[in-house]
Amino acid sequence: MSGHSKWSTIKRKKEKTDSARAKIFTKIGREISVAVKSGGTDPANNSKLRDVIAKAKASNVPNDNIERIIKKAAGDGNKNSYETVVYEGYGPEGIALIVETLTDNRNRTASNLRHYFDKFGGNLGTTGCVAFMFEKKGVIVIDGACLDEEAVMDDCLNCGAQDFESGDGVFTVTTAPGDFSDVREKLEKQGYKFLSAQIEMLPNNMSALKSDENKQKMSRLLEALDEDDDVQEVWNNLENVEDLP
């Protein structure tokens, strides 16, 4: 997956979240709460929390908001007990989708997702039906403005990155999932600012939609998933997703 395609996808997400900032804050807040409850409030001793905080900062969540969410999660007791549930399915023309959710009601979430897939020309599948088409990777996107590509590449590879790509004014760094936190923290200490930093499911092969009608359906399916509060991340193998209407 090229750096250009990766960043174009992120930009498409960002355009939506900019117009609904409260929603993305809510979703990341839910992730922070889960991380706190599983490993405590100290990022130094909670790698999952460190990663989510980095993701929050890349999404422009203010530090005050992050601290407030952490304090609230620490005092919530057993309230708002969320679990991660991953769904797999197909969009129009067999486009593969993986949907990661954080939910306190599996029945509600499954029902909503099934409705979205059915309504917009797809179908919700069984566990494992498309996962083999994706590979889990750490993905860090660095703003390339005013940076020397060779110097950044050397820094990234020396920090343990598996791959480095440039395109569309950004540098896309991929890591093994287990190395993600270490690479991100090393680059952060060197002063790099991230446009995105998280574990992703990257498709091994891309597919294109042929009909304009199905492009419209795919666009509406992705929008419906993005709007659902239970949905945290959506990955797909659609080629040129940034060209959807």
C-alpha cells in the first residue's frame, strides 16, 4: 500500500472528523478509558495507554481533554464496561472490510452493523472471512514538510522501522506490531510530529469498484460506520478510496 494511498485515506477520514470533532473525541475517549481500566493511569507503566494518548494527540485532542478522560476512567469503577469486538464483511462488489468496535452491548452493535451492510450493498460475514486478506502493522505518518527524506528514512530505520515510503508530502513508516510503541517513542523523542500513529490492518491486495452506483453505496456504508459511536476503526481493501463521492 503506497504512502500516497495511505495518506489519502487518512485525509478523507480527517475531513469528516474535522466537521464532527466531538465524535472523534468521544471514540478516542472510550479507547483511553479501556486502556486505563486494563493497565492503570500511568502511561509510563501502561504501554496501551501511551499508544492511545499518541493517537489522541495525532487527532488533535487537547491535553486537558486527555487528562480529564484518564481521571474520569480511574474513578468510574465498573461503569461503562466496554469490550473490543471485531466484525468482518463485504461491501459492494466484494470489497473486504474489517470493523473494530468498542461496545457495551454486543447485540446492539451487531444489529446496527448488519443493517449498514445490508442497506448499502454488502453483507456482514463470519469471523475470519476477510482477515486473511490483511496484515497487522504499526503505521506512523510523519508530516514531510521541510524535512530531508534521506535523513528521516535513516532515523526511522535506525529506530527499528520495517519500511519507509514517501508521497503526497508525508512519510509513512511501517513497523511490526510488537515494535510499534518502541519505534513511535524513539521518533517522538527525536522531535518528529505525527499526523497519525496507530496499529492498522493493511490489505495485501487492493480492489477497485467498477460502477458509480456501487461507489456511492460504498461511500454511504463507510459514512454510516464512521458515524456509529461503537465503531472505532474501519479498514478496507478499496483502491483509491479517496475518490469516492
